[in-house]
Amino acid sequence: MTTVSITIQQQEPIAAIATPVGIGALAVVRISGRGVFDIAQKVFRKKGNPSFHFAQSKGFRAHFGAVHDSEGLVDEVVALVFRSPNSFTMEDMVELSCHGGPVVVKHILKVLLDEGCRLAEPGEFTRRAFLNGRIDLLQAEAIGEMIHARSESAFRTAVTQMEGALSTRLDAMREELLRSCALLELELDFSEEDVEFQSRTGLQAELQVLQAELSLLIDSYQHGRILKEGVATVIAGRPNAGKSTLLNTLLGEERSIVSHQPGTTRDYIEECFVHNKTMFRLTDTAGLREGEGEIEHEGIRRSYKKISEADLILYLIDISRNEYLDEVPAIDEFLVRYPAARLLVVANKTDLIPESDERLKQLRTATGCDVCGTAAAKGEGVEWLKLLMSNMAEGLHRQQEASVLVTSLRHYEALRNASESINNALELIGENAATELVAFELRSALEFVGEITGKVVNEEILSLIFDRFCIGK
Ligand SMILES: Nc1nc2c(ncn2[C@@H]2O[C@H](COP(=O)(O)OP(=O)(O)OP(=O)(O)O)[C@@H](O)[C@H]2O)c(=O)[nH]1
Ligand SMILES: [Mg+2]
């Protein structure tokens, strides 16, 4: 074990239950901060060693014993000791593993609070890890994303971010910007003498390289967002086509109300499902027609809003209707109106017509789209549909082959701002503008990049990030 010779300013002791509340084999209560060894000492008795003291224990040691309160034994526990700076928060920490009943765990927490700990706020342990420099802001956010990950791919992306791949890239960019900024500042200091510490063509070339790198990261957001939030998939079509039935079949549960009455679904319904490691955020919408009343009108307005935000549109058609080709113009219009989305035509209710293949073929020719036949009510064709959906999602993913991905809107916006500042700087250099102006733009770019990893930080950003954590993390 390497010993790190830094001293951490330890903050007031905090305590929290680190595991989900509920019944389980084990649960963990953790404490961190100034004096936690003394606090743990007051409630813990080590089995077979009455003179044991946490303050004398080495780090990374587990001690078996029991927690007591004024009335006696609370539970048998294993106490894990972490000595500053070698802990998650870099402060002194103790983790008590006890039996996983909600009453036991809360009781242990209460005993620790009674002895001088304060209940931790959401994300406070991770916040301390950040403030003490153990992780940067990006890595702290990645921990949050890892906890909230709902698919394997989202989890993997978060792990890569936690390992610091994006941080390393951004730090390198910052270094370069800092160097250029410093040279320009130096020029300003010597402005009387009219010297140029960095040739403008050299600076231009460097900024262009940075700009290209920024663009790659900015473009990776589309992919990153999909990995994190899922493919925004909207089921659209006329009333009664079977949209709600399809949503239920894909989810494997009766989530949406199905009825033979057209106009059943009014407000949209959103649920996630994972297929082939990809998460789809499915939205069932109100059937599209000239609205019958005020409520349906509003429902249809919301349908269009959801459709406009979709990555993937499943356009459902009741293929058993003889007028099924009537819908071709509507599909053509979708293709024009929503060019950013992928569109898949789903020809539903194939069970009602003996020869659906011919109709599917005609639809394919008339629309130029992929067409998948289903009988959603019976689950027929749905596996094939899932496969097509996965392939389309992969297509969306593959649009960007970046090794490092941007998954957060906060990062995306900061990168876009940085890129804009560099663009401005490039234009100013092109116009032979004053050094002050170029330096100003580079300083802004530097700040925007720094905001991401937390080199430039303010309370608002910190609250935004850590408040979405659970207590105990
Ligand atoms: N035979 C057959 N009937 C289906 C199929 N899918 C849906 N249905 C029936 O079609 C009717 C309408 O289904 P819904 O899922 O409510 O249709 P919807 O598109 O959500 O309709 P709105 O919410 O009104 O827009 C119901 O009676 C379903 O049982 C299918 O694959 N085959
Ligand atoms: Mg419906």
C-alpha cells in the first residue's frame, strides 16, 4: 500500500445509511469526518478485545464486534476502518456492516447521530471526495450516472468516465489553452515593445486542432445521450392502430389502456425497456386525427411534441384496413418534418388478413421505409421488430465513433460555449484584432472547459450535481 503524505482538513462528522432501505442480508451505515473514530468507539465493542480502539487500528482493517446503545446490544456488526487520506472521502471513515433489516439499520444510524454525527445530505460523501481532490467533478458525476444507469451500455460509459478518460482529454486541452493564454498575457505586459511571443499562424493552427477535438466531443453527445437516457422511441399513428397494445407487448405488462374505441389514449405514456443492452424510452401517444374535443386536441398536440423529439418513430398502421395505403402521404410528411429521426413503419394486425405480405411489400415500395409486420395483440412479429429497433439504434450509435463520450447536457453546453469562444478567437486573429480581444476569448474558453472538470467551480454547479445523489453516497 502506498502511503500518501497529505493532510486533509476533516469536516464535521456525517453519517448515513449507504445501502437501500429494505430487507436484505446486510446493510451498511457509514460515517466520515473529524472524530469519527471516537464516535465509533463509543458504540462499538470488539469481540474478544475490550481494549480495542479505532484510533489505533490500521486502515483497511475489519473488526468483528457489536453495536450497543444505552439499553444494550443493538446488532452484531463488522466495522471497516479507513484512515485519512486513504478513504472514499479522504477523511477518516468507518463503515458498519450490520444485518439488513430497516429497523436495525435506522437504530444504528440513530445511535451514531446521538453520539455526535450529523445526517449526511444527498451526495455529501461524494462531494467531500471532490472537494478533497480525490476525484474531479466529471468523475463525481459519473458515479451518480453509474448508480442511475439502467442499461449495460449506460453503465459502461459511466465507468469509462469515472476512470477519467474524458477528464484526461479535457485537462490536456486546458493545458494548451492555458499556455496560449499565458503567452498572450505576456504580450500584453510587454505591449509597449510590440513583441509577439506566439506567432499568430502558430496560434491559429493550435486553436484549429483544439476546435476539431471539441467538435468530436460535442458530436459524441448524441450518442452519449442515447446511451444514458435511452433511444427516444415514439409509437405514433392513427387511432386504433394498436399503439397501446404494442407498448404493452414490448414492455411485457399491461401498462397502457387498450380498447376498440378510437381515441382511447389521451395523454402520452412513457416507459423504458432494454433490449440487446440498449435502452429504449418508449412513448405511447394519442392517435393522430382531427381531434374530436378539447382534451383529445391537447393529447394530439402532445403527440406531435413527442414525435418532434424522437430518435426513432414507430409509425403504426392497421394493415387490415383496406384503405391502408391512405397513410402513405402522412408518412411522407413525417419523413420531411422529422428528418433527424429514424422512421420504421409497423404494419399491425397482420392476423386479420390472410395474405399480409403483399400489403407489406406495397407499403415498402410506396414509402421507401423499412416495414415490419406485427400482430401486437398476439406478440407475433414483435421479436423481429425488436431486432430492427436494435439495428436502428446501433445505426444512431455508430454515427459517432468517439472513444470518449459526452453524456451530460451540462458538459455539452460548456463544450459548445468553449467552441464558440475559440471560434471567436479564430475570427479575431483572422481580422488581425487586438491581442486583448483574442486573450479575452481564450480566457472564456478556458473557463468553460474548466467548468466541466471542476477547475472552475461555483456553488450552483455543485448543488446541481450532488443534489441528485442519494443520501449515503
Ligand atoms: N386482431 C388484432 N387486434 C389488435 C391488434 N393490436 C391491437 N388490436 C386491437 O385494436 C384495438 C385498438 O388497440 P389500441 O392498442 O387501444 O390502439 P391505439 O392505437 O392505442 O388506439 P388509440 O389509443 O385510440 O389511439 C383494440 O381492440 C385491440 O385489442 C392485433 O395485432 N390484432
Ligand atoms: Mg392507445
